[in-house]
Amino acid sequence: MGSHLSESLLADGWEVWGVDNFLTGRRENLEPLRRYPQFHFSRIDVSRRVPRAEVDVIYHLASPASPPRYQEHPLETLEVNSRGTARLLAHAAACKARMVLASTSEVYGDPEVHPQTESYWGHVNPVGPRSCYDEGKRFSEALSMAWRTSRGVDVRIARIFNTYGPRMDPEDGRVISNFFVQGWKGAPITVQGTGRQTRSFCYVSDLVRGLRALAEVDRVEGPVNLGNPDTEHSILEIAEQIREITGSRSKIVRITRGRDDPERRRPDITRARKILKWRPRVSLEEGLQLTSEYFRSVVQGTRR
Ligand code: UDP
């Protein structure tokens, strides 16, 4: 996400300071940014410190986001969503910068309301395997609101729903990357549980436009859902679709489903449409085709 967002900003003439500690980020995703002289990069963990750069806008995307990865790194996930967010908010205050916080649909937990509107408070297990991420992001939102009301920091909260596209880590562990890698390798496609659970998938370029619109609009109160409401599918349907796109003979196999895995998820984007004049443009078919090419080159070794 960070490299795509940076590339879009650089192409429009912004000077960009990228920061990553590479806990789950990929070094090779910096390559396309290196040709821009106005791109700078620091390998820093924002839970510990932030670069001294004077900035106008902070996009805080730092955090593991894949369930297997944040469950491998629960402390780092909580750190970056607490101390990391606090440091960035303080930096935004010092620079009088705007900040966009990348929050998540996971703040809704396993939702009892469908589709999810921003006014829904969520259904989260505070001590379950997903809580480091869910509660971490909920805390990040609470902290952002506190800095906003008590210190006047202009922070905007994006609740991001499942996003996919080229440059994903093939070992990231999320559904789209797993299924493409399995499809292109001819390995079994691993559906967790019955596969009847649903997600709504947003292509990365749509999300980049959404995040930028959120940063650029004059005024926003409260969180804004960013995701694609027209692509809700069961995981089994996604498995079948990816098997077809990759022309694979992979079998679809059932494996154990993670505890507290949300049953249904689809964003209500009425607020984003109204406030940001934003809506996704890339259909699931188109997005999966573009992503398939990327994973094919990764699996066949023509790309690192
Ligand atoms: N999933 C699956 N097989 C996989 C990876 C994920 O069936 O190899 C399912 C998982 O159980 C969940 C959905 O796909 O219901 C989305 O999982 P993902 O990890 O991509 O993201 P989440 O939306 O849960 O954060």
C-alpha cells in the first residue's frame, strides 16, 4: 500500500519521505520509487522514533495487517498502534500537518450489522487471537480522536476493507496472495472452514485514490470506510475464480478456520461517496487479472 501511495504522490510532484522497519514490508517495493529524486527513505520503527522531516501530511500505514503476521507479532502490532501512533500524532502536531490514520474494518470485529456503517461500534473479542490488531487499531482511533479534540491535530481516520493488488508479499498469508501463489504453483488451494464466509475486495489503485481524497478534502469529522461494496463474495467463490484465472488444476482443500474469523464483511461507503466524492472503479474481475499477472511473475521467478 505504502509504495503505491508513494508512487502516486511522487508522480504528482510531492516530496515523499518513506519509513518502514520491514517487519512485514518488502524492500523490493521501494525499487519503483528510487527513480524519483524527491523520494527519501529511512529504515525506522515508528514505535521508537520518527524522522525529523518537516511534513505537510502524514499517512500512517505502519502496522502488520495480515492475520497470520499480526498473530506472529502481537506485541509489535500493539506497539505500533499505540506508541507508533502517539509519536506520529505528536509529530503532526509539531509540524501542523494533517494525518491520515490507516484503520481497518477489523474495528467492527465479527460484525452483527451488515453492511458495516461507520456508526456501528463493532463486535470485538478483546482477548482473542485477533485482538492485538483489532484493539490496537481501536486504540489508534481513540488516540487520534483525543489528539484531535484536545490538541487540535487534523487527523482523519480511514477504515480500510480488504485490499489487494500487485506488490503483495507472496508469503503474506492473506487469502488473495495465498490463492494466487497456490493456483500458479498448482498446489492445493486452502479454503478455511466451509468457505461460506464473505469479504469485499478493493483494488489497490482505488484505495490510493481514497486515501489521497481523505487527506486532501477540506474538513472531515469521524472515520470513513474505504472499500469496495460491489465485490462481496464467499471465500469459496474466490477460490474458484482464482483457480480459473490461473488455469490451474489445483484441488480446493478445506483447512481449519481461525478463531473469531469474521463471517461477513461489506463496507457501506455512503460517507466516502458524499464527503470525498470517491467510489471504487476497478471491478473484481479486472483487479484479479492485474494481480494474477504479478503473482505469475513472482511464482515463475521473473520477478523477485
Ligand atoms: N482464508 C482462507 N484461506 C487462506 C487464507 C484466508 O480461506 O489461505 C480465509 C479466512 O478464513 C478469511 C478470509 O479468507 O475468512 C479472509 O482472510 P484474510 O486473512 O485474507 O483477511 P481478513 O479479512 O481475515 O483480515
